[in-house]
Amino acid sequence: MIAIAAASIVLPHRQTGAATLLIAHGRIVDILEGQPVPSGAAVHALHDCLLAPGFIDVHVHGMQGADVLNGADALQHVAAALPHSGVTAFCPTSVACAPGVLQSLLEDVRLARRRPQLGAARVLPAHLESNFINPVWNGAQPAACLRLPPSPHAVASGPGDYSGDDVLRIIEAHHDAVAIVTVAPELPGGLALVQQLRDLGIIVSIGHSGATFDEACRAIDAGVTHATHLFNRMTPLTHRDPGVVGAVLASPQVRAEILADGHHVHPAVMRVAIAAKGIAGIMAITDGTAGSGLPVGTQTTLGGQRVTVTDRWAALDDGTLAGSVSTMEQVWNVLTGPVGLSPVDAARACATTPAEQLRLAEQGRLVPGALADIVALGPDGRVRQTWVDGVAALAPPDRA
Ligand SMILES: [Zn+2]
């Protein structure tokens, strides 16, 4: 049995004072507040740390030079790197890509899920920031890879080219490896696609979308329950024209991602979104890229396109914002700092709500019986240790 003694433990509805969390066989056994620690337990003394549920990032493309689209080794590298920022589970996230590339990713995801690496973050089914997004709102998504949703009349335009139907066939054949697909539902055939994906058990997310408020509401009625980086790359809210943002904020059945690096969405706007949806409707994400964790000026790739790390985000050569270079450690500190959330609410946005959205009943909360996926944060807000399945994932001397 392992006992982690901490300054405080973040429970689902409150924070303890000094307390000890007990782990056995990869699960949380008990949380002791004042009771004696069982004899024989191996005690990890982290008396200045706060314990929170391990972070679950439902939108991350890469980290430390690796992009999940670059093959099985890159996926493993990302999984091994993420616990350094407190992440214990993640959805490997693609940008729009050719069917062959998508197929490789989904096969890599399947394999990684079958053979988890000790001490690495859990590989969850993928999030496809898909081919079915609006070319006007694509951001850094490669325009050449965008396709209309499948239709009976769709034809590929030439040898080597592909249609939306080809993409959907790959998703269907690997639907067990897909958690979320981002779609612009206003595209022709968009609503039918929402229903097809729902029928496969996939969460459909509205994003990279130029939908009107009414179009977005119709998509939500058709089964959209997720929003991809709320505010970024979607029609904004104004008082007479609520856009996609207004539809998401006004619809309790939709949980919204927020890219909470402090640069992509103003902290005051994050507070507005949390007030509108409740903290149970918000999932904090990094949208992290291969540039995350690398020094400013480093060049790396996003879905095969060159990106450069700046002091705020990753940028394409033409300056287009191409995702973030943030980590969940930074996101936690933005939420508990400028946004002003309590650790209990920050843990909800960083772990509990993402787990609920993905129906991961045993993750996202520090309660007896849950999987022992835990992050320990020091008083400086830095991740001191992360446990995945009860196994300590970090052991560098400066952090042990
Ligand atoms: Zn993204």
C-alpha cells in the first residue's frame, strides 16, 4: 500500500486540510483526515503539496517535438511526456489529414490502448479535428485536406484524391478508437453526418464553424454535445446575433472546451462562460502542439506544416495561430490565478468534467474506488509528481 501525505486533497466538493491518500492495486483505497496511516504503508511525504485528480486533456496534438500524427513512436513520446504537466489521460488529437494518415493514427491509438506504457498517460480514443470543418474558419487546419460531409453524389476528383465518404469509412472501421469528431454542421450534409457519428457512439463537437445561431441549435438538436475550443474559430456572440458561441452557452446539453492558456481566451471571458454554463459544463484543454514544452523560436510541425514556438502560442509561417504551446500545468495556474477558480472548481474543469464527457466513471475524481490517477502540485503551482494507475510517473531528482 502507498500513502501520500499532503497539505491538502481536492475532493469533488471540498478541499481537505492536511490529509493522506491511500493507494493499493492501482486504486484509491481511502482518504485519511486525522486517522492513523496503516502500518506497512510506504509513505510519500509531500507535506507542502496539494493533491488533485490527474488532468484529462481531451484536445492535445503533441508535446516536446512530437505530433501524434507522426507515428506510433511519436504517440508514445507524447504519452510519456504528458505526466510531467500532470496529465494522466488524453485524447490524441488530429488535424484534418488524408485517410491513410488518419487510419495510421487510429491503428496506433488502438495499439497504445491495448499495451499501455508504465508511467505514461493513458491513451484515450482520439479526437479528430476533422476534414469536415468550414474552410473559412479552418485556422491552422490544412485547407487542402478539408472535404464536404459524405453525400450519395460525392466523387473523388482524381487519382490519389479522396472524398468525405472515404474519410467516414475510415472512422467507421475504427470507431472504437475515436472519442470525439469536430464538425462544422452548417456544411451541406452536416446534420446527417452528426447523426451518423452519433450512431457510431462518437461524441460530435461543433467547431471551426461559421454556423448561425439557428444552424448551431439545429445541430445541437441533432446530437452535438461538445464544443471545440469555445470562442476560438467559431461565429462570435453579439447581442442580436448569438452565433455558435451563443448556442453553446445557452445549451446545457453541450459541454464546452476552453483553451485556458491565458492567451487564446481572456480570463474575464472564461469567467463569463463558466457563469453561463456552470463549471460542470466546461472542459479545460491545452490544444497543445509539438511545440509545447519547447523553447521560444523552436520550429516543429503540426500535421506536417511547419510551426514556430512564440512566447504565446504556435504560429504557421504566415503568422496564423496554430494551437497553443501550453501545458495543463499552465492551464491549472491560469484557472486558479487570473480566472480566480478554487482548486475544487479547477479540478472539475481539468479532470472531472472531461471524465464525465468521455464516460470514464473511474477517473477524474479523488474518491475511494477510483483509479489512482493523481497529480501533486507544489506551492509554486508546479507539478511535483504524477501517478497513473498508482505508479509514480516522474522521478527526476529535482522533482522527486
Ligand atoms: Zn486543435
